[in-house]
Amino acid sequence: MTIRLAPETTAATTTHDIVERSIALLDRVRAQPPLVQCITNSVVVNFTANVLLAVGASAAMVDIPAEAGPFAAVASGLLINLGTPHAEQREAMLEAALSAVAHGTSWVLDPVAIGSLPVRTALAAELVAHRPTLVRGNPSEIIALAGGGAGGRGVDSTDTGDDALDAAQHLARTFGSVVAISGPIDIVTDGTRTLRLANGDALLTRVTGGGCALGAVMAAFLGAAADTASTDAASTDAAASAGSADAFDATVAAITAYTVAAEIAAERASGPGSFAAEFVDALAKLTGDQLRERFVLA
Amino acid sequence: MTIRLAPETTAATTTHDIVERSIALLDRVRAQPPLVQCITNSVVVNFTANVLLAVGASAAMVDIPAEAGPFAAVASGLLINLGTPHAEQREAMLEAALSAVAHGTSWVLDPVAIGSLPVRTALAAELVAHRPTLVRGNPSEIIALAGGGAGGRGVDSTDTGDDALDAAQHLARTFGSVVAISGPIDIVTDGTRTLRLANGDALLTRVTGGGCALGAVMAAFLGAAADTASTDAASTDAAASAGSADAFDATVAAITAYTVAAEIAAERASGPGSFAAEFVDALAKLTGDQLRERFVLA
Amino acid sequence: MTIRLAPETTAATTTHDIVERSIALLDRVRAQPPLVQCITNSVVVNFTANVLLAVGASAAMVDIPAEAGPFAAVASGLLINLGTPHAEQREAMLEAALSAVAHGTSWVLDPVAIGSLPVRTALAAELVAHRPTLVRGNPSEIIALAGGGAGGRGVDSTDTGDDALDAAQHLARTFGSVVAISGPIDIVTDGTRTLRLANGDALLTRVTGGGCALGAVMAAFLGAAADTASTDAASTDAAASAGSADAFDATVAAITAYTVAAEIAAERASGPGSFAAEFVDALAKLTGDQLRERFVLA
């Protein structure tokens, strides 16, 4: 199966277009599992791998020097998450980012808790200069990455999404990246287009890795979208045949799948412990109809 | 809301006093989430973060040199757990402990599996000399930290709580620390006061991190208690207004909340796998009435 | 209780023999919990520890230089898993392997994702030369370890079990190791005997660590079997008295217990998230009758 998303709809002008494109990309992830390399923090690495497997992707946590670069050359997508940036990981991150850029691998930068913490803040500045395909963070992190503010309180943001929109658009235009600001309303911008997505559940913030694992899912959808972009027009799947998807579309699709699954899981959960398992189950069974029924823009 | 625990009850002479003080501190954790820095082992780091979020605290696993120290200066509480003490973590632990002491941040030392393992045993000796607010460990670890015994069998204790009481009181008097000895009966001493707490369930020992995550919860309650200690007498919450809580009270409150939640979870679980999720759910929904109904001294 | 498995049945000629020997070893694990040292990857370390506890073993993730070697001397079994081989872990792995060999500790090598990734591939070649008691891997990893192929796609195999059988038998004869090839059919060979085991469920491949944790369980069963081998003929438990078990038997028993528990869990799960918890519960409650009812050779 190949996917073609119609060029004229890439501006994502309607809810219907966004949902159908998201469903097509989710189908693509499942049909041709992207191999997602994660260089991520020790707190969330297990949850992240399980979330990737649930959404249909393959996970490979290749995060040491001399392996991270070669692997980024062949991976479908790459996540670099700065949550616990030990020295070997920092070296691996830079190696992987350079390799991803050189080989056209889509990559996501998640600048966790930057601002006042010096090591990761300097590292994030160095990494973003390599022009990640996508930057995701909470409002405080996005503002800090753009050179403003002093960051949040640990991993918690002290700013709102709209506080960070100018910073996000500035980053997007400077580095050619899509920028996703997390929050009750997720904001996605590429400097020109901006969407506000309203699905999700607060329980996602009560499970560690609720945000970090989304970065990995974004890398999976970016990998799937990159495949569509390089695929010929001939498609055997009429429903999915709607033109090529770009990084903006992939980011929106990843957030949509992720946050709708969170809503479904929240309805079944008794608290954050059961939510984590329900969320993985919901992701694994997520259907196009569930996305159609629940998707909502802010 | 501010909390004042009556000075005359700090000796915790009655079950009623202990429970009400514990409830007041749990409310405090939830109302003013303490930011808990954890430098902990790779095995339990995810579970620890989820437990902290469930109890109402914020978690930040800032465990690299050059970041651990500055963060400990602003964190509400700090956990140093020696479970997998890699070189960078060891450096970060010392940096964080010094910073915590310098800035008055309450901190917990959990000397996991010390005794015969040389690296962590030497490190624990160095750390305890900086006078942690609280030391928690199993009986073998407490005995080893006090300079006796050869430690347990890996992470399992080969001694009983009462075997370790002399060692605990010696540590408490030498370093000015509260000492908590884990076991079917949890023992808390500050060298003068000693309490034996009888809640809990054996399933806690069947989930990795069942003990380690309690160290993080203790750091959260210490952070909340430190806030009460520096709060003026004026309180807007009559029920919670009972004087200032000290490290001894905070330790007892953390154990109480944790072990009562474990009992509730055990009643709902079918084994250690479901117990882990039920425990997180139970912590998140724990009520004062549940503590009142179940709390029991040995 | 001591276990004697009858010498004349060590060739495991019948399904009945295999099952009864597996049950005897499971009972042994629970009666005399082997202390299993794991030097394993950051992704699965938590799940691995919980699986070990569920099966009845004790887990100790001692993975730093200067501690890994001394601990391997006293552990019942050792797992070396190359999933995220950071520099300190690599040093600890070599130290532990040498110590295990010197002290007769059974050890398992899991050469995760070797083939094209240079650091771990070289390390696996160095480790296997120390003659592990058991090597487990997917077909691509086994082929790569034997010097053929280029490995799989990250952690996923691109070969089938029977593709890897020649490589496995070559490894077994060269290094005196039992070799277990994972897959829908698990193949165990010591170069002479070969068994194909058909239990399990595809959900095991949807949970990260589904394979890696089995390596730890194998180390637990090897530890239990080593105890039986050194135990005198006198047994107080008639049911379990059936002669000494060797590494081949222990490997088969570990796979049997693990994959039967997976089947039971799969029947109760709603997806990979709930499966992980159900699997731990099922392992903890696994009975001999469940093994008798479900065990099947391919």
C-alpha cells in the first residue's frame, strides 16, 4: 500500500481533511512499521518503547556513540529527548542528529526541562541549529529554546501555549522546523500554518512519559509521511490515496492518534496506574472511526 | 493553605495524632506539590516518577553533574538512591547532597544493597557524613551503614528490623538524621522517638521499586513538612491547623500513606502485575478516611 | 527440599518428561529463590526485575565495574544483555563474565541487535569466547553471532528460526553453550539435542522486554539447575525427585514456564498494555497443572 495525500489539501483547511489524513498516516504506520530510533531519558524509555509498539511502529533505543550515527542513517525516524542527558548520550545525540540530517532521516527534538539547567540548555541550542524536522516541548521549553524566559519548574511549564506561540513561530521560521507546543490545547505551527488541537486528557500528565512518548510517536509518523512523500502516485488503496503528507501533517496526525487514544483510555481507567495500561491498549486498537468521532479543533 | 501542627503533639503520642498529622501532610503535598529531585537507579526510576505523580508531587530526575547541584538548591526535596550508581550519578549525588545541605533542602539517602558491594558502600559512607535529613533502608543496609555486618543478599535483607534498631539509633544520633527501617513492621527513629508502623502488604516486595519509590515519597513529605515549619501561625484551614511538622512526622506520614495505599491495592490485585497499577491508582485516590480506618501501630 | 531429576531422562525424550522436569525446576526456583544478576538494557530493566520477582527469583541489577565481578562470584545466575551497552556496562559485562566463568556461575548472553551495530557486535564476539552457559537471541542475532549475516532490522529478526539452526549448532559446539533461538517456535539446541517448543503468544512481541526478560528467567532456572546438579541424591521431596537437571533442561523449563504464562495472560488481556500486567500475574500464579495442560512441542 502506498499513500498519496492530495496536494491541495496539505493546508489542512478542514476538520474532515485533517482526520482523514491522520487516519491514512496511522494506517501507513501499521502497514509499513517505521523503525524509530530513540535517544531518550531513562525515566520514560520503557513506556516510550511500549507506546511505539502499540501504535504499530518498531522501536530501537540505539543511544551510544559509534552506533547512534550509523543507525540514524537507516532509521525511519529519530527522537532526541534531553530528559536525562548523560555524557555518552549527549555525544550520541549529536552524532545521530548529524547523521539524520546527512541522510534525510526525519528527527524530533524534545528539549526537556531546558531553561535554567545548564547542560541540556546548551545542548538543545547546539542541536536545534542542525534544523530538526520537528521540535516538541511545553510552553516554557519552547520559549527557552527560542532564547527567552528561564524555563519552567523542572519538567512542568509555567507558561501557556499561547504565551509560547511567538517563540514557536520564530523557531519554525529560523530552523525550518515544525514546532508542537504541548498543553491542554496542543498547538502545531510551521511558521505559516498553525493548528490548535483539543483532544486529550489530563491523566496523560499524571503518567511519566505521557509527553515524552508522544515525541517518539511523532518520529514514527514523520517516518511514515516521508515514505509517502517519496512514493509514486500509483496507489492500491483508494481510501488512503490523498496525496503526499508533510511534516506538519504527520505531527498533527501523531497528536490526534495519541490524544484520542488518551481520551478512550481515560474513560476506562480508575487512576493513573490503570490509565497507563489502558492507554497502550487503546493505541493498539485505535480505529479510524474513533478518530472521526472524537477529533476536535480548539 | 498553610498547615500548623500543634507543637505539643510532635511527640506523636497517640494513634489519633499521628493519623491526623499524616492526613494534614498528605493534603499539603496535594495542595502545594513539592518538586522532588530523584537521583535513583535505572530499575525503578519510571515507577518512582509515577508514584510521585500519584501522591500529588512533581518529579524531576535531574541526575547529571553540573545540573544536580543547582537543581537541589531549588527542589523541595531530594532522593539519593544507590541502586545502580554509575560514575556520573555518583558525582551528581555528591554534588546534590552538598547543595541540599547548603540550601536547606531536605534529602533522603537510600543506601541500596550496601555492605559487600564496594563502590556503593564507600559512597554511602561519604554521603551519610553530610547528614541526610532521612536515611531509609532495610535492616541489613542500616546495619552496614552504621559500620556493622556485611550487608544483605543483594537487595534482600538478611536481618530483621529489631536487629537493626541499635544501628538506626546510632546513625540517628551521629548524623542528626531520622532513620526508617523497612520491613513488615516499618520502624522510624530519630534517636529519641521510635515508632513501629504495621500497615502494608507483602505484594510491595514483589514489585521492583516498592521500597525505592517510598524514598521519593518521603522526600515529598519532607518537602511539605519543611514548608509547614517555615509557615506563620496564621492558617486558613482549621482542620489542618495543628502546628509544625518535622522530619520525623513527615517520615511517618509518608510511610502511612504509602502502606495504606498498598493494602487497598492488594485487596484489588490478582498478582504483582496488577498490584503495581492498583497501587498507583490507590495512592492517587487515597483519602483521609482510609488512613483513619486502616492506620495501625505495631 | 532438594531436586533430583533422573539421569536417564536428561535426553528429554518425551513431552511428559520435559513437562515434569520443568515443573520440578519451577518449584525449585520458588523454594530456593536464585539470586539473578542482570546487566541489561535501560529499556527493559524494570520489566525484567518484575518478571524475575514474579517467577519467584531474586533480582539484582549490579552493573558497574568493581561491583559486577564480585557479585557474579556469588550470584546464582547472570544475564548479560547487550541492548544499550554504555561504556561502564561494557566494562562491567566483561568483568562479570570472567568472574562467572571463574566461579562456576551459570550465565546467559543475549546479543541484542548485533550484526550491523559495531560496538555491541564486537563486544558479543568477545563475550561469547568466554563460553556462556547459554546464548539466546532471535534468528538474525544467532546468525550474526556465528559470524554470518548482517543482523536484523534493529531488534527485529529478518530470518526464521530454522534459518538459524545451523548457526546455533555451530555456536553450541564451538563454545559449549546451549543456544536458544526465539520465535513463534522456540528452538533449543546444545549441538546434539534439539527441541522445538510451540507455546507462547504474539503479544509477547508487543511488549518491550518480552524477549529480554526471558533471558533473565533462563538465568534463574540455570541457577536452580546448578543447585540440583550439586545436590546429593537424598531428597525429601518425592514428587520433585527426578535426577539432576542440566543447562539444556533449565533452558527448556524457563521457556516453557514463560510461554505458558504468556498464553494465559493473552487470554485475559485487552491489548499489550494489560497483557504486561496479566503476564506478571500469570507467572506469579503459574501451576504445574497449567504447564501439563498447555505444553506442546512443535
